[in-house]
Amino acid sequence: MPLSGSIHRTTAAFALLMLFVLAMGRAQTPAREGNTWGWRHHQPTRTGVQRRVRAAGVAPGPSQQKALNGQVEQLDKQLLGGRPGNAVPAAGSEGRPPR
């Protein structure tokens, strides 16, 4: 009967190991998932950034903001080729290399 006792001990040890693994899996809840850290969103919002910029005293003035907006519009035109409404060309239309 020594074989039977050995099988029981092995089965009991395996069962304890499985319980331990399951308990450890449940105990390790992630502290960070996606854009949530500690169950709070950490992705900056536009209003939050604007509030912090104003509080720091580094917000651009109206003329500076107008100049920045103009630069963004110019880059937009350069990157999108001056297409109206920022339309992306359909496949096989303009921008296709000649054969």
C-alpha cells in the first residue's frame, strides 16, 4: 500500500498548489489598465490643460494664439495638399504614382 499513500500525497500536494495559484491570481489586481491608473483617468483633457497653463501663467495671449492657429492651418494645408474639408483622396485617384 505504499503506492496508494504516495498517490494521495501527490494529489493533495497538487490540489494545494492549484489553490495557491488561484488565490495568487485573484490577489494581483492590476493598478494600471489602459488610460486608468489607480482607478482614475490620467489622460489629460483640454480644459484641464488650459486651466493648468493659465494657473502657471504661460498661456499665450490672443495675438499669439491667432498666430499659432495660423501656423496649424498652414501645416494642415501642406500635409493634406489643400484639399477642401480635409478630404482624403479615394484609392486610385490623385497622388497615385505614374506607371
